[in-house]
Amino acid sequence: MSVETGLYSHLVADSDIAALVLNRVYPFRVPQGATLPALTYQRVSTDRRPSLSGPSTSRVKAYFQIDCYSESVSDVRDLATKVRLALDGFKGTLGSETGVGGIICESEREDDNEQTDVFRKILEFSIPHQETIT
């Protein structure tokens, strides 16, 4: 299982997050016309450390951006807090296979789109994990 699949599984399985978004957790962007609130996630970079014997093949640190969307400032902040609490400091298994060494919430920021009256809170996480090699 990829870290992306594990992250998705972890987010939709969290009861506090699911109470707000149900299963509206999407890769990259919210589909046009989708109900809000909703979440998106995307990998923005990956650090792989080479060794003297060649490229790194197992332990990596992936950086993910999770965007929370809502039509209400208070709702988007509440959703972002629930996402942060579900992920920040998490160690263990994401989904069924991805072993995680400790997720860190690296940053948070807010944004809004005046044309659509949609508010967004952006969270960035580093996720050190054991990469599955096939």
C-alpha cells in the first residue's frame, strides 16, 4: 500500500473528520460541484537519502499538503483542527501497511476565494515512513 492510500484510509476512518466530510477526501482537488466541507491531499515532495551502497530504497520522508475547504471560516478551522489532531504525532500504521515513524505538522495557513466564497486552510505534514518496494 502506498503512503497516499494509507493517508486516505486514515483520514476517512477518523470519526471526527468523517462527521464533517463523510468520504469527501480527494487527491489533488475537490471535484466541481462537490459538497463542502471537503479535504484534498497531495504529496508535494519526498526526501530520499542515498547511502554509500546506492540509492535509498526503504526509509523516506514524504511531505504532504492537506487542504480543508468549507463555506464557513469557523467550519474550515474546525475541520483543520480535527485533521491536525488525527495526524500530528501519529506513529504506527497508516491504512494496512505503511509503517510511519512520526508525522509532524510542519505548517498551517489560511486562504479564501472571494469569487466563490470558499474558505481554505492548508496544512503541511512530513511523514517519515517505510516505502514499499515492488
